[in-house]
Amino acid sequence: MLKKIPPIITPELMKIMMEMGHGDEIVFADGNFPSAAYAKRLVRCDGHTVTELLEAILPFFPLDTYAQHSVGLMSVVPGDTVVPTIWDEYKQVIAAYDGKEAKIEFIERFDFYERAKKAYAIVSTSESALYANIILKKGVVVD
């Protein structure tokens, strides 16, 4: 155990975030996402939501300020009537820890899957909200 590290951050997740470099991407996937099929490195965080994990990691994880977009969300499939209110939660959490509005891009479903295959890691969660998958691009620490 270490001080001030939220217990929701597993040793494996902390190691993955420490190994990542500037520009590397990590996916936080909802419970419906085929994480095991696409992951180079899979971190299981069963029993937790994506929002809980974002709140835990964002104090430590810098978002890329040099990229056009530091956050990617899976777009709603055309014709689907789902309105992903979870996105508003993500925006609030990111703004709270990053100090500004996130630079978000919306990625078509199959393009999102291809991006996920190339990501440094995928974190599999028990998130039940639809379209709750999110990609974070790691930035640099400037303290």
C-alpha cells in the first residue's frame, strides 16, 4: 500500500500509466466493449465504472496538450436513439482535474475499435452506460 493512491487504481493500472509515454493512448472501456479481443495489454477493473476510474487517475495522468484531441469518444451509431449522458460526466471530471474543457473528438464505432487495437492498453470496467468508451492520450508532466 502507498499513501494517497486511491485503492481503485490497481498496481497493474499504475504500472501501465507509468510505462506510457507522451502520445500513448489508453482506453477505458464499458462492460459491453470487446476488451480482451482488442487489447495489447488488458487491465481488468471489474466492479468499477469509467467515471470512478477517471476521477481516480486524472490527478496523476496528464492529458496531451499538444494534440488536436486528447480525448476520444465512440460516436453514436447512426439511427441509434441513445443519448449518452455519461459524456457530460466525463467532461465535468476532466475539467475538474485538467483545469479546462477537454479537447474531444467523436470517433465512428469501427474506427474506435481500430484505435483501441493500437492503444497502449485497454482498461475493462463494469460500466453499464452505453457509448461509455473513452480514449485518453497521455501528455507530458510539466511541474
